[in-house]
Amino acid sequence: MPDQRKHRGPHPLDRQLFDDEAIPGLREAVADLSWLWTRDYAIDSSLKLVGDRYALNARQRIAVARCACSDSAVVQRGQHEVSASELSGNELWIDGYNVLTSVEAALSHGVILHSHDGCFRDMASMHGSYRRVEETVAAIEIIGELAASFGVANCRWLFDQPVSNSGRLKTLLGKLAEERDWNWEIDLVADPDPLLAATDRIVASADSQILDSAERWFNLARIAIESRVPNAWVIDLS
């Protein structure tokens, strides 16, 4: 069945799964999982242990896993994070789907997770397919306007070529960049992650594996959501 979604909004059960009563338990679960990962417990077995202890359903376990990280990861990522003032005159490499879907989800009132490392992450899952939603253009414009306001010299967007509709999204970004006179390069590559992890350019991403290797990174999704989506549904599990 084709994907007919028009928004990247909340799951039908999210209001119940992430209501005020659920938040304290989820925060404790993130703290416990982070404690276990700090001590090098196996990822999958520790997540099962914590999920079972707090009787979390599958979606809550995903949220907890996306929010948790070891103490050493928090320190290491913090040491390599750059501020907006450091973007002026520099090139910014953007983890395309990672950043874009988070801003789309925020505009759609989907769940945005404030994670242990300070990043904002969404609950969206593409499963090899991307579908443009009503908030896509607005999300791209927010990112572009922020990059321009920070004085970014050039944005290089990297998208997963195997993901369906990547070509159409590239065309859309190119059209918007031309209309706004933004200096953008949009590349479709087999796997953006190793490129983003290895570059000496500033990277915009909230992907944990990329952040653990990136020389310099910028918390673009969080800045975009905090500054331009004031009504976003942000759940603080940090």
C-alpha cells in the first residue's frame, strides 16, 4: 500500500505514550540506559533490561534508545560541537534526511526528543522511502534562512541515493536554492554517514555514530526547532 501521509506528525498513540504521567519513567529509563552504556554493557541486552524494568512498549523503547548515550559520548560530542558564530564563512555539510525530517516532524507537531547529549531527535522512520509532506518546503526554508543568517559560505546536502524519491527531493532543494540565491550543493550518495564522519568540514547531524567521529559538528535541528518552531512538541528526556 502506498504511503499516503501528508504530515510527519505524531503516531496515534503518542499522546498516551508520552503524556505527563509517562515522562518521569522515561527519564529514569534514559538515565539507567545511559549508566549501563557508560559501563560498556551490550547495547541490545541493556535496552531490553531497561525496557522490561519500566514496562515500555516498542515505541517508548525506541525513544529511550535515541535519547541515551554514555557519559564519555556526552563529553566527546560536547568538545567537538561548534556554535552558530563559528559558521560564518565556513562550509556546512548537512546530513540531509536526519536534519530535514526532524524539522518536518516539529512543524507537524510530532514528538521531538531532547536527548542526553543535547541533540533534538525525531521518531520518524523512512524504511528506505522518503515521502514529501506538507511541511517539507517550510522545513527547507527554515534551514536555509538560518544558514544564511549565520553567514554559512556554502551548504552541501548529502542524501541517501538508495532512498526512493531522493532525486525529487534534490530537484526541490535545487529549485529553492536558486530562487533564494543560496549557495547549495545537493549530492546523492550511496551512504552519507562515512563521508560526514570523516570530513574536516562542519557537519550538521544528530546521528550518534556521525557525532562520535565528526571533527566539528553543529546542532542545526535543535537550533532550527527552538528558534523557528515555538509550538513544537519537545519532550525533555535529557
